[in-house]
Amino acid sequence: EWNMPDYISEAVARIREQVGTDDVILGLSGGVDSSVAAALIHRAIGDQLTCVFVDHGLLRLDEGKMVMDMFAKNLGVKVLRIDAEEQFLGHLAGVADPEAKRKIIGREFVEVFQVEAGKLKNAKWLAQGTIYPDVIESAGKGKKGQTIKSHHNVGGLPETLNLKLLEPLRELFKDEVRKLGVALGLPHDMVYRHPFPGPGLGVRILGEVKKEFADLLRRADAIFIEELRNTPCELPALESIDAGAAPTNWYEATSQAFAVFLPVKSVGVMGDGRTYEYVVALRAVQTLDFMTAQWAHLPHSLLGKVSNRIINEVRGINRVVYDISGKPPATIEWE
Ligand code: XMP
């Protein structure tokens, strides 16, 4: 257990020593990990850091604006926003296999970085918000010897990129990353935001990714998150949650919550008419380390309200289900 100000000065010194006068490029996803990495590296080397925020078309509702406001406007970090939706969705067309999708998304990220890094003549480093659990899980082998899930942001950078890897959060667990973020002056809401995977909605749209599906999922997900934030929670501080204080609402009482798009149509009835539309699954879990997790016992009234709102407000979805699977044996994400 280290002391935070000491940790920051040590980390800052280490980054400065490692990087020298080189420029660093960082892929900012809007998730907690890359955001804290950006803040830490910015603290160390200021304008030698350029963040690349890739809009791959698989972001949550209003995510791009939120990230740009936070980093570019408020913190004065150099952030390039790259609109790459067509590039990503184009390469994902017709691909249904989860690992193939992850590989494509990872590969396209690298491509975008390569192009952007090429424009920064001094860029020698690629910074990433890899944290300790990512490192362990990517090294983990299933019974048949295959990697359980390939995290696109761990290892495997092609030589052609010609950038060295800077991963200042590699030794930290999630709760430590959050404490570091607060100590670096990031707003509480940002730092205690649920984590968001690098492949984004790409792993929350089962099977083939389509823009139409992403648009439906974004709206359903935003309703779920809004209701979680707006519903008071009277639970005492949960041991499985790392917020450090008793949660005041159900967003704070869960570690990760999101909607999943199922490309399955079922029959429903609306007014006098029959509908035949898609299904959305809600997932909410409580965990400390994301290696194991339990499904959250959300109040039925909350689930009912979210379901009603999604079905009424998102034309194209006529059924909502709740995921009651623990990890293990299920994973948190559906792919
Ligand atoms: P799973 O689904 O393996 O997720 O139980 C554990 C945690 O990791 C996140 N996750 C990812 N993060 N790239 C990422 O950056 C990925 O490919 C990836 N897959 C899962 C997931 O959201 C959860 O927090």
C-alpha cells in the first residue's frame, strides 16, 4: 500500500526519465484506464503528450463530446479526435466471430495510430492504459490452451509501428487506478465511471456489427445508465465495490452496467399491431477486481422502468431481458 502523492512523484519521475524529450502518443478511449494514464502522463510531460481519440462508431451516446470537453477543454491536453467510423464498420462488415472482431478493431486502432504518429515527427512512444488485471487475463490460458479473450490493448504491437510501449498503470488494480485519478485532479464522476472496453460496443453487439444496431444500442444503453444514476440506493457500502463510500444511487452501487444488443427478433404487441423487433439484454455486475463478478440485484421497479422506457422510446426494440449470470462461468461482456 503506497502513499498517493509519493506514488505520483515517483511515477512522474519514471515517465520523464523513460521518455526524455521524445513525444508520446496515447489512445484515449474515454474509459477510466486510458483517461487516468493520459492525466498521469500529461502531469509528467505536458505537451509532449498527444492523445488520439478514435471515434470508431462504437462509442456510447455523446461519448465523443464528453471526452473532448474533459481533456481538451478542461485539462488542456492535446487531443486529436479522429472520425474513423466508416473505416471500422467497413472492416467489420460480415464478421461475426468475437475474436475476429476484436482482432479487426485492434488492427484498425493500430492503423489509425500509425497514421497519426507519422504526423508527429518526434513520437517514439505509444502509451496505453493497460492495468494489471489486463496483463494477467491476457496471459491466462483456457483448458484447450487458447487465450480466454484477447485484449486488444495488451501486447502484440506490430514492429512496423516503430513505437515503444509506455504503460504506467501496468502494476495497478482498478481501485488503485481510480485513487490515482482522483489524486491527479480528475473529476469524481469521470474516475468512478464504469470501465468501458477498448472494442466498445463492438463486443456488445452480438455477431455482426451494423451501424443500425449500434444506434439502437447506444440509445438503450443511455436510458439504462440514466435510470441507474437517478435511482437512489440505500445499501450500505458494499464490500465488493471500491467507491470507498456508501453508494447513493444504483450506478455507484454497480461496478459495470450496460446494455447488450441481441440480433434476434421476437414478436410483440403495440397498440393494435404486432411487432417483430430486436432484443436488448441488460447487464449489471458487482465486483472488486473484474476477475470474478456477481450479477447485481437491481430493484424490480428499476428494471421495470428501464424496460418500459427502452421499449417505448427506442423503436426497433420490443423486448428487454436481464442477465443473471455470474462470472465465472459467464464473462462480464457477452463476447
Ligand atoms: P470480461 O468480459 O472478460 O471483462 O469478464 C472483464 C473486464 O474487462 C473488460 N474487457 C475489455 N477491455 N478490451 C478492453 O479494453 C477488451 O477486449 C475487453 N474485453 C473485456 C470488460 O469490460 C470488463 O470490465
